[in-house]
Amino acid sequence: MNLTIAEENYIKAIFHLQQAEGNVSTNQLAASMHTKPASVTDMLKKLTNKSLLEYEPYQGVRLGKEGKKQALSIVRKHRLWEFFLVDKLQFGWDEVHEVAEELEHISSKKLVDKLDAFLGFPKFDPHGDPIPDMNGNMVSIRQFNLIDVKQKTLVEVCSVGSQSAELLELLRHKNIVIGTQLQIVRKFDFDHSVEINIENKPTITISQQLAQALFVKLV
Amino acid sequence: MNLTIAEENYIKAIFHLQQAEGNVSTNQLAASMHTKPASVTDMLKKLTNKSLLEYEPYQGVRLGKEGKKQALSIVRKHRLWEFFLVDKLQFGWDEVHEVAEELEHISSKKLVDKLDAFLGFPKFDPHGDPIPDMNGNMVSIRQFNLIDVKQKTLVEVCSVGSQSAELLELLRHKNIVIGTQLQIVRKFDFDHSVEINIENKPTITISQQLAQALFVKLV
DNA sequence: TAAATTATTTAGATTTGTCTAAAAATAATT
DNA sequence: AATTATTTTTAGACAAATCTAAATAATTTA
């Protein structure tokens, strides 16, 4: 099933809107794509013919099985590239979205899977959204980058950004494991480093890079 | 100047055909793009209006100043991505072209320059073609990967694939510098390792990866 | 429930990049 | 130089993705 870039963008938009609500309306979709409802209707017909969607005129639309598969593949690519940009090319996590919007349309599956391996099979992108694996499976709960958590909030480490040896070495040294509970003591604007307090241990400081690699949930 | 993917592909094709001959003919271009002469004429008019080309009907075409700049930017992206695929993602050098054809159209300049730095500012792609730098400058002579040289040929090392610390360390250990002359003694099919003979020193073996990082010219 | 409002679809036009078929310009050949 | 062959351009058509304006369906409200 080969999709054009426009088709992929529709599939992706439907996927995201569907998370929040059930069926997705023509107007919602038009707003989210910055296009007109009439254009949406045309495209919905086209994608329905390709059996990617379940669509009844006037009743909104939802992804079919094949559509869901395609959507997960696009989301996987988007989030893996975002991870690459932040982790390897030193982009800020807030400046990667646009570039990833382009990269997500590169078609080679071999490329994506090799990129995944190169990055250490990360489970979350730099915004804390889960990355689908090769089979489209991903964690469903929303987690947060430690760097985004407010002062004093008590959180628990759920997972780490990647499995790279360098990261694991640093975590061992700081005594941080999955399940560790900690509180943000203070955040420094200059280098975005963060002071944290782990259970009954002395306060320590961790760098921006490390804080971005830690995914936590509220306790 | 924002170009569509189709426009970029024409600019790139003209650039490559221009290297071999002077003015590029409509038919040549049609053949190289797997399209029809009529389509080429249409596009040439369009690109001429954007002042990328110098084009007289029936007289063939050549790139103008702005066209050349665009072409170098595309070639730079293509070759940097090829280098990335081979050096970081472990693709074979013979399977990267198609993927790079897609990646070369990603527009972010920041991405390209950061990728360049991440790769160690490589001067040649995995096929031995020179990579233009940020300003469009590149070596003009065609060099060869050592791995492609026939047995017994005497060659001289012109440059190395990248400036990574790991590569430089290995080169120091093997006593290979720019200007070193050597002969291929033997090539092994199993792991594509190569036995080489440097001037009056004992024969040594180098790995496929190292041989691919060495660019040489005939002596 | 009938009218008014909102949402959605249809109809017809536009742009981009392509095509085929025919005309025009250039080049080659006798 | 005149004819033939080749190359290139023009003219008109088509598919994809979009648009505007008008028509129709669904929903809300009085």
C-alpha cells in the first residue's frame, strides 16, 4: 500500500483526533489540516476507496485496520526522527517537530528499523510520547519528561529514553532505576539542570540531557 | 527560493549531465529523468522563469548561478545522507542510493549542517564522490575507495572519510597518513578485508570498514 | 414541529506535473 | 541546396489535490 504525502498526512491527523474523540468530523479534520471541508470530503472518499477508512457520508470517519497500521508506521517514524534530532544532532526538544514532519514521509522500512536500533530502541520521544515498535505496539499511558515537571512534585521514574551504554552508566552512578521516586527541588535556567531529591538521600543535581532522558509519572 | 521535489530533481539531473557535456539537451534530460521531451520543455520554461537556468529554445540548457547553488545544496544533502546510512546505520554502500534520493529533499538547512558536524565533516561519500561543504565548495578530482581498487595497483592516500576520533586513532596505529603510498596485495571475499603493502614495511591487513574510509588516487 | 443554524457534500474551476499527437525548428544526407 | 531524419516545442488533455460557491443533510432552537 503506497500512500502519497497528502494521504499520509490525512491518516495521521485522523489517528490523532481519534485518540481524543470517537468518530472524527469533516470540520475537525479541515481545521487540523488547515484546509477546507470540501477538500476533506474529497480525500475521505479516496482513502475509503483504498479501504483505509470506515466512512459514512455525514457520519464522520474512523480508521480501518489497514489505516491504523499505516498511522502507527507514520507516528513511529515521526517520533524516532525526533529522538534522533535531539539525541544525536543536539536539537532542542522544542525545535524538532517541523523537521520530523518531513522526515516521517521517507518510505524505507529498512531505514526506520536500522535507525531504531542505532538509537537504542527508545520507548519515548523527546516530548514523552510513546514510540510504536516494529509491530505497532506501544505503551498507552502518557508519561512526562522529568524536565517538564514542576517544583516539589513527587514523581516516579517509568522508563528511560534509550538503552545506550552511556546513559545506563550514568543512571547506575546516580542510583536511578525504574521505580525510583523523587521530587524536583529546584530548576536552573542557565543550563536547565535540575536538583532532585531521591527518597531519603542527599539532594543531587542532574543535567538537562539526563532530565530529558527520564520519563516519569505522577505518584 | 523554495523548490518542489520535481523541480529539485530536474536541477540535480541538469547538474550531473552538465559535468560530462556542456549544454544539456532536452532529449538527454528526458532520458535521464525517465520522462518525455514535452514534459522537459514545460519544466525548463518554469525553471527559467524562476531564473535558475539559462535556456534558449532548441539550444539546450545550463544551470545559472542560483541553479548551481541549489544543485550543490541537493548534492550535499544526498551525499551526507549516504555517508550517514553507511557509517552510522550499517547499510552497504551499494544499497543507499534510493533512500538518499528521498532524504535529499528534506529542506531544513540546520538539519544538514548539524548532520555534517555529527558525521565529522566527511569529504567523500561512500562511493568516493566529494561532498560539497556549507559554502558549496568541494574537491573536483574523482577519488576512489580503497576497497574498489584492483590487486597490485599502486595508489596514494588522498583523504580519509571523516575526522572522527575513532578513525584517526586507528590510522595512527596503522601508520597511514595522507600521502602514504601502498599496494593492494590481496582481497578476501568473506569479510572484505584487504591486505596492503606500504612502501618498505611488512604486509598488514585492514578491515572493510577502514578500506571504505580511505580515498586514494592512482599514482 | 417548523424554522433557523450548522455541518457536509456536490459541482465546477485551478495548479502542478505529466502525457500524446501534431507542428516547427534544426541537423544530416544525398 | 533540397530532402529526409531527428530534435524540440506547442497544443490540448488528464490525474491529484486543492479551492469557492451552491446545494443538501443534520441539528438546534424557538
